[in-house]
Amino acid sequence: MPGFDTLLPRPVSVTPLPGTCPWPAEIEMRTDAALPAEGYRLEITPGGIVLTAADQAGRTHAQQTLRQLAGPDTFRAAAISAEHAVPCGVIEDYPRFRWRGCLLDVARNFRTKAEVLRFIDLLAVHKLNVLHLHLTDDQGWRIEVPGYPRLTEIASWRKESMVGRHDGPARDGQPHGGYYTTDDLHEIVAYAAERSITVVPEIDVPGHARAAIAAYPELGPETETPWEVWTSWGVSTSLLDPTPHTMEFLRAVFDHVLTIFPSPVIGIGGDEVPGATAAHGRLVADLATYLGTQGRRAFGWDEVLDTDALPPMVIGAWRDEAAGPRAVTAGHDVVLCPEDHVYLDHRQSDHPDEPIPVGYLRTLEDVYSYAPAVDGPHVLGVQAQVWSEHLDSVRRVDYAAFPRLCAVAEIAWSPAHRDFAEFLPRLRDHHLPRLDALGVEYRPLDGPHPWQTRPDVPPTSHRPIALRA
């Protein structure tokens, strides 16, 4: 039977007691507002379980803890055994950070609604509470907007995709596309809310906007060549034209976004804008200000700190952690998501069988060793990023994200002191079987399975390159 030393993320405190409790068990629910937000206390005796929580999120997290204690088979879609038990004891637990997020890029490579719902389930298992959904980029637009039908007719698909690394010349010749209807997104939001997860949408402006410009060329600069949804990866120089017409378009888009997503934070991008002018900066600031008038706060990547007259925002510190203190000094809140620590699309080894060796080498131990260097009330938390340029199937997303996302979950939830030598056996012996039961095709600790390699896309270089684009 699993014990308390198998839990992931690691709880704040555990007091073991003799005996076991049959599972499923009668659970008495109580509320204690004195507990920290999302916190819970489990009192497990042979006769039953008392679950005391600060709020609904605390109850959700406590249920995930009980599933872990009951064994891997409880993570299967249907029961295959009627006999389970959980150890007796008292667990008191609450998260270190209030923002424990993961970005899923569905713009570069589209993930179906069912695949997004599955990803939400996997976040819930790990007590992560924010899904940052990257909905638009140069390579695709994934949300329908009333009055702008060409966003789904044109911007939602591209004629082919780049094969392999940044700046590679090869294309696969396969059309790629997809988008979510308004009802699809309402369903995703509701499904996440039932699991105490907030969906933060991102509409990236003024860069990463070539798909929108392909649908409505008047949003971008004049060109002799007709605009197309981009088939390359990397950073495009195609920027939205900072005109009143563009702002009218963006207000319409974000007004629709606000009817779908109740999140208090709405992503507006603001990153990687080569050739940006002061007018582009004002566009970002005006959009953030407009969201403020609607009772929301904008989330922008740390490049926006170079813009004047920004209202209070949430800043994603991705280029380095130095952006964190700078943002706090300027009156903003911060989410720590540094590329050199928690970008899960980056390669996991230098072995020649590793699929498309992108970016920095970041092993499981590297990710687990990340220690947020910035603290304080304006540091909301940490967030992993799953950019999808080279993740063209849900199997590839699984491989890139897991088990490194398990390490991020522990960083975000558990007390600051951590020991990889203690974490590894919990992961290997107890948590990976849970992922097996869930059907997650994670990267094995000793390297990829043969079917997880990508010999059709040989590496061209192993030099670190920033692929935030």
C-alpha cells in the first residue's frame, strides 16, 4: 500500500498514525477559513476521513492526495480492483505559490478540445491551478470572433509547416489547422473550473500576429506579396499596424474573449516585436488600460516593461529573473517563467536519439533544481511553458512535458527546501506508475523509447538558441 512518502507534490506536514482506512471511504467535509487559501487538512482513521479545507480548491487538492495514497489504479478511467486502502494519519497542506501555471501553445500546433480537457486533468493531478492558453500566433488563430469570419476561414490554418529546427528550409507539404468555437471554449473554462483551474487566454499583440494579418491585411503594413499564415517557426517581423482601426479590431476581439473567460488576468503578449516603434508600445499600453476598465488585468511578457504609461499588469518574466524585481519596482505583479529553467519544449538530453534538440539542455534534475530567486507579495508564482513548434501531436506534448512538469509542480506547491535524491524515488517508483495509469507517454528516465525518437529530423546544431517565438 502506498505511504505518505509517495506524495507528489510533497505536502507541508504529515503525521502518520497506525492502521489503514478502506478506500473509497466515507468523507466528512468541513470548512476552516483559517487555513491558507487552497489549503486542506486530512484526518484519516480506520473509521473514515475528515477533510477540512479553506475553500473548494482545497477540497479538490485533498481529493488528489487521497487518490495518490490509494494507489496508481485509482487513476485509471475505470476501476479494475475494488480493494484499496489509504494509510492513517494527519496531513496539513497548502501551496507555496498562488499561481502555479503551465502554458500550452495551441497556436503553432493545434490541440483538439478533447486533448485540452485531458491536459487540464493532468494539471489537476499535479495541483497546478493555471492553464495559460496561447491561442494566437503567426502560424495560426484558434478562437472564433463574431464579425470577423476570416479569422477562422483563413487565419486558423496554414498550407504546410516547417520541418525540423529554426531556420530550416524543409516543409512537410501538409495543411494544418483548427480552432475552438465559443461553446468549445466555454466548455474548456467550465471543465477547468470544476478542477479549480483558471484558464488564462492569450491573444498575442502586436507581434506574433501574422495569421490575423493574413485574414485582414489592413491590420498590417502594405506589401506587394499577399499575406499568408506563416509556415516558418521563429520570430516574424510582421507586426500589427498601430492604428485606430487595429485598436477597434482588438477591442472587438478582447470584448469577445471577456465574455468567455472569467479569469481576472488576460494575456496580451507584447513579446518579440522586432522593429517596434513607440506607437506599438502605446498600442499595448492602451489595450492593457482598456482591459483595466473592464475589470481585468493584462498579462504581458517582460518586453512590455520597456513601454511607457503601462497600467498595473502581471508580467511574465521569461528572458531572465532580473525582469522580476524590475516589474515589481514599476508596480506590477510577476509570474516567474524563465526560459533557461522551465521551458519544457527544450531538449532533455544531448543523446542523438533525442527528438529535435531545441534550445537549452534541461534535464529533469535541472528543472527540479530551479530555485525562484525572487519572492514577496508581488511574486504570484511560477509557470512552465510548453511551446509547440516541434510538438506536432499529443504524444509529443506528453514527452516534452512529463515528467519535468512533475518537478515544476513540486517547485510551485511544496516548501522551498528540496532534495532531488529524495524526489527521484518518489517520482520513479510511485508517481510514474500513476502517469502510466493515466496513459501519459512521458519520457522514460533513461531515455526515449524507440518510437519517441525522431530520426527523420536530424539535428543541425546543439547550440542553445532562444525559441520563445
